[in-house]
Amino acid sequence: MSTVYINSVACISAQDTLNENFFENLQPQNSSQVLKVIEPNYKEFIPPAMIRRMSKTVKMSSVASNYALKEAGIENPDAIIVGTGIGCSQDSEKFLKNVIENNEEFLTPTFFIQSTHNTVSGQIALGLQCHAYNFTYVNTSSSLEFSLLDAKLQINDGEAKNVLVGSTDEQTDRTMELYKLNNTIKKEENLPVDYLNSTTEGVIWGEGSSFFVLGKEKTETSYAQLKDIQIINKLEEAQQFIEDFLAKNNLKNEDIDAVILGFSGDSESDVYYKNSSEIFPNSALLYYKHLSGEFNTASGFSTFMACHILKKQEIPEVMMINSVKKTEIKNILLYNHLGGKDHSLVLLGKA
């Protein structure tokens, strides 16, 4: 497949990532069970009458996609592809609450209509009056990776020149309660968490929205090359998975300048990252979920950070696991999974 470029990036997260100076002001978060995003002033981007009807994930995505398209200088993309793990769960909860409270009678359909996972891509298309290919992937922690793969295929097959790709997930009160009950979220007594050396189960849960414009041509705003993506549902151990991926791309481990690992602070599933980090003794090892929290599409934040690292040729100290520093960063490998399932590898290169 030919090269595809990431020509713009935008992210709403627990960090102030819409601020131009966010790179120098990253703040680790390890003491709360749940991390909320730093929300923009939605009124600057969305008419007030519409804001009231939008769930948080739709609002975040509308703003992030707006930023991404503006930076790329594109008014209407040739395709819109969004990945999400739990979709518009706020509206889902509101609808189910109405069902119970109204004894299954006299229900307004609005919350149900807006609770579907493809509401995000649909609302973006409506706002842009875009009638092009519109698709949503719901594949837990590899939702963004499937979206990127689809976009890459669309561009390589000549179906599209510029594709808007996004990932988004929001928090809801009831879902967070359930995650605490089943120990998906760390118990308060196990906080603060040491992400790299945790001995307890569970994670700090986050949320966020990341959007990218992928294009066939390199532009003045290009951040990175999207070289390859590999996805697998289950693994015994990660080493062979990574080595096969590198061999497929004619690379050796020393060709990878930086590896971004998804350490979440969950003692059980982080074993995959600990074992795989041994493959790269000469690479800069990085982690990021102490900045974003863990959630279905947290890899959107790592992709956003990787793009900035490649463009700036600089690695934030707060992300570093080891002390390896490279004079030039050409290739970055991103490895992520959620709870030991849906493993993904994304290879990015310098634009």
C-alpha cells in the first residue's frame, strides 16, 4: 500500500490539548478514579439551540473535527469515519431511565434516536452538509485502528483523497458506577497509582475525542506518515506479534526510535507491555495513560501525541519510561490493548 499522510490532528482530553502550548504543560493524573476532559467553550462552535440536544461525545467530536478540518484547510472531506467504544452512552442511559420511570409508556424518541453509536459521524456530516462515505466502527479498544485502516484503504484504492478520521468516548454516571462495582476502575484505597509498577487491579478511567485528517498528498501541515496497522483480538504473548509486524514492514527493532505503550496501572493486563518493552533496548520507551486515563479509544490520545512528537522531533519528559534519547525520530510504534484484549500496533513515520 502507498503512503498515507496524517495532515492535521486535534484532541480534546484530560490535558489542555486544544491549547498551542499543551506540549510543555502536560500534567500526570494518578489520584482520582475518573478523569474528565477539559471542555472547550462549545458556544464558539455550535449554535446554542443545538448544544442542548447534544450529548458530550457529540459536542467534543464536533469541536475536535472542526479543528482538524480547519488545520488541514479542508471544508468537506471525501469520507468521515469514526471509532467509538461505548458511543453516545449518555443518551442511552437517559432513554433507559425514561423507560423505567414512565413504566414503558409515553416515551419521547429523541434520546433513543441520539443514542446510536453512529450519531457522532452523522452529526458531523449534517453540520458539514457532507454526503460522502460515512461509517462508524465499534470495536472496543481497536475502534480507532479499524477506522484508520479503513481510511488508508479508501485512499489507496482511489476512493478518497482526504478522509476525516476520529475516535471518541464519553463517561456516564451509571456506567462509571458499574465499572467501580466490577473493579474495572481502581478502588480508592489503591490510589494514587504507579502506572509502571502497579500491583493492583483496575484503571483510572478517562474520556476524550481525537480527530485526524488523512490524505494522499503531503502538505505543509503534515505531521506523520501512517505506515501500517495490525489488529488481533487475543494474544498469548506480545513479542511474536510485534516481531512479525516489524518483519512485515522490513524493519528491525533498532529501526524503531520510540515505542508508545499503553500502561494503564492494571497489574494483570500491563504484563503485555512489560514483556514487549524488552524487545526495544535501544528505543525510547514512552507511556501516556497517566495523562489521558484509560478508555476504549485512549489510543486516539497516543496517536495525537505521536504525531506531535514526529513533527516537533521532541519527546515530553513526562512520557518517558527509560532514558534513551534519539537525535532524530523517524519511526514510532504504538502498542495498545484494553484489559488484555483487542491488541493493536500502529506504525507512524516522519512526514
